[in-house]
Amino acid sequence: MTQGLPIKRALLSVFDKTGVAEFAKSLSEFGVELVSTGGTHKLIADAGVPVREISDLTGFPEMMDGRVKTLHPNVHGGLLAVRDKAEHAASMAEHGIEPIDLVVVNLYPFEQTIARGASYDETIENIDIGGPAMIRSAAKNHAFVTVVVDPADYGEIIELIAGRGGVPFSLRQHLAAKAYARTAAYDAAISNWFAKTLDYRDMPYRSFTGTLREVMRYGENPHQWAGFYTTGDKRPGVATATQAQGKSLSYNNLNDTDAAFELVSEFDPQRPAVAIIKHANPCGFGLGGSLLEAYVKALRTDPVSAYGGVVALNGEIDETVAAEMVKTFTEVIVAPSASAEAQEIFAGKKNLRLLLTGALADAKAEGLTVRSVSGGLLVQTRDNRNVDDCELKIVSKRAPTEAEMADLRVAAKVAKHVKSNAIVYVKDGATVGIGAGQMSRVDSSRIAHRKSIDAAEAAGIEGALTQGSVVASDAFFPFADGLLSAVEAGATAVIQPGGSIRDDEVIAAADAAGIAMVFTGMRHFRH
């Protein structure tokens, strides 16, 4: 393959005009002939740089609102011709096709157009056709053509022309790969917009793309490569947050931080809420009259597991809660905002990462979640419903008290964010025991009870924190034993989806124990 390929003619046609006039000027100073289109041509010409109109190359004026200005054999022939193939060279000579050595193209802002909620017709008009066609032609023929789709690459191109007289094959390969990735992402955005707009959920082909934000130190384990790709979704969360301090987040940090922030976003900011997450599971959650009170409640649930965890808050962190939080080693803190005084306190903990999201996430927002399996992707709609969307049904003889019902709602929301099988005990707006990820619902209940005993002992309290609590299960109790385990732990009321073939048996057990039971009709498995 040709090395250090000289550039004699360049075609520039960009929507994002960042740095393009300066780039064109540098190219021209190296003797590169410039050809351009529309607004790009005007910008370059106004900068005093010699540049030809695309119509000089094609012999056709722009027409149909510019839709076909570059869709011409003189453009694509100049891009696709295999320069060392005699018959291609003969065709170029016969038809007066001039070779194009460099293509600089970026696309109509389709992603930005849909992000601002443009109309259907305006969105369609922002689907670029000529740009992707030129990019793909140039990328296919990267043996002879350099393709640039990102203004960030302009500087390197100029340095190589200055130092080596042209662009080496290895870089042309990487630029071609980047170009195809860009057009793939662009087409994915278009197809996914159509799917959403038309409610076409079961499309026979699906593409999911992202933009590399950061290469991580490693993945879940040190021997695994990992990168953080963002999708362009503006919903507040880890992908849009500003990191106010601390070293780069790890793969596991991001996963845990996302889980924590999604949980506190279930709660109205008028009710201060704090979640502590470890290995993507809540190990503590609290509601309070202030974030300080909520944090103290959340920490009490399982102070051992909270060490080295992630803490999410649903309001602005002030200096009082910050001063309390730094007493415990924490990997990441995430919240909509933090006062200057709080940030000053956190700054004393150099390894602490602080993420500020600007707002809470919309827990009811629609969207898709994607998970990989061997040979495929599992795609589903986001679990964007909670107990507030349910028509609750009291199935026991005893109805829950007002206080129990309030705690049942909290427990149900937290259980939604706990790995299945999930059992969550809540008392006075705070978790007092959490059992997560067990193969048996009974085991989850017993683990939560045992942890509540340990937490009570650490707090100097006799017995278990679960005494007098309520309990939530993410799915129905298939047998009465899971319910009875909760009764043994001291629960006085339970909330669960219902739907088991043994519901009558479980209800009878609740009545025999004198506890209240509420069915939601909505399961929240989380695997």
C-alpha cells in the first residue's frame, strides 16, 4: 500500500465548521487544491483562501435544495478510483474525472435535531445523504484517499503533510474505521428515531451506538478492557454529570453510581432521600426531614457494607451532611448539586469522586435498556413504573395503618432497585434490612434479618432493627415460608405483587400472623 500519500486535491463539505477555515488555509499553503460546497465554500472564500465550487467539478449546479449536489460520478469517481488500476485510470481520463485525495465531511445534525424535539418534517430534512455517501466512498478507497469526519483530526493531518509530505496508510486505515463508525452511528440514530416515532418496537434490525467518553483503567476486573460510551441521551445521570473532583471513575464505580442515582430519583426532592450502594445493590436507604437525617438513617442499615460504597442524594449537599459523610470512606458521591462549603469539605478527601448531575433523572422516562448475552443482545423497555402507578389491593383481614402504608411504598420503591430475589425491610422511612440476589426468597429474608441484628448491635440497640418494620418483596411469595420468615424478623405488614398459585395460602398465613398484606400487581425483577 502507498505510504505517506501526498494530498493534491481536497473536498471539504461540513456542517460543523469548527476550525475548517484555518484547516483549509493550511492545506492551501501546502499547494492543495480545494473544492467545497455551499456554506463551507463561502466560509473558506471569505477567509481569502482559493477554493473551487463543487459545480466546477460536476458541471451541474446545486439543485433540489442541495440534495444532489455531491451525488455525481465526477465526485464519487474521483473518490473510488483505484489509482494503480489501468482500466480505472483510463475511465478517469475518458470522462474527465479528477482524483480527490482528501475528503473532509461532517454531517447534518440529526442527533441534535431529534434532541430538541423537532417536527417530523424538519427531522427528515436533517437526514444527510450526500455526506455519508462521500464518507463511505472515501473510506472504502482509503488505500488512496484520506477521510476526515472529526475536526479534532485536522491538526494531525497538517502535521503529517508538513513532516512527511502526506498521510501514512496506517492512519488512513484508522480514519476509515472511524468514518464507518460515524456513519453507522448516524444511521442507527435515524433508525431508532423511526422506531420510536412509529412505535415500531420489533424492528427486524437494531443498532445501538455510543461516543467514546473515556477509556477506563480496566473493566470489572484488571484483565478486562473497558470504555465508557455515551449515547447522547440528555437524561440526568452518570453520562451527563460533571465530575467536580477525584480521579477517574472505574467501570464498577460507574455501574454502582448509576444504580444509586436511579434509586434516589424515584423520590420527590421535597422528601430528602439518600441511597448507599455496594456492588450495584442498595445496602442502605433513608428518607428524612433533611439530607443529613436521611444519610444517617441509610448508613445505619448496614454500616459495614457502606464502607467503600457509592452514595446518592436527591438534593443539594450542604456542609452539615458533607461533614458527616466524610467520616466514612466513600468511593463516589452523586447528587444534583453541592454547596461551595460542601465541596470544600469533600476536597479534603483526594480520592473521593464527586459527581454533580444538575437535576434528578426522570424515573418515568421511556427508553430502552440493552444487555449482552453470548451471540446477541437482550433489549427491553426501561422499568419506568413503580408502586405509585399501581392500584393497591389490601388482601389481608387487617388493613395497614397509615404509617405502615407509607413505609410499604418506600420499601416497594427500594425493592425495585435490589437484585432479585429481593427482600427489603423499612421502618420510619428507612431501610432496616436488605436481602439481595439470593436463589431463594427465604434466604433473602433471613440475610436481611441477620444484617439488621448486626446493625442493631453496632448501634447499641437490643434485638433486630426489623422489629416492627414492614417488608417488600420484588415478586410474589411462591410459598408461605418466605412470608413467615418476614414475620419471624418482626415485620407487621408486607407488600408484594401477588399472582402465585398459592396466594390464598400466603394470605391465610398473613391473617394467622395478624399482619397486613398489600398486592401491587406489578413485579420488579432485577437481574
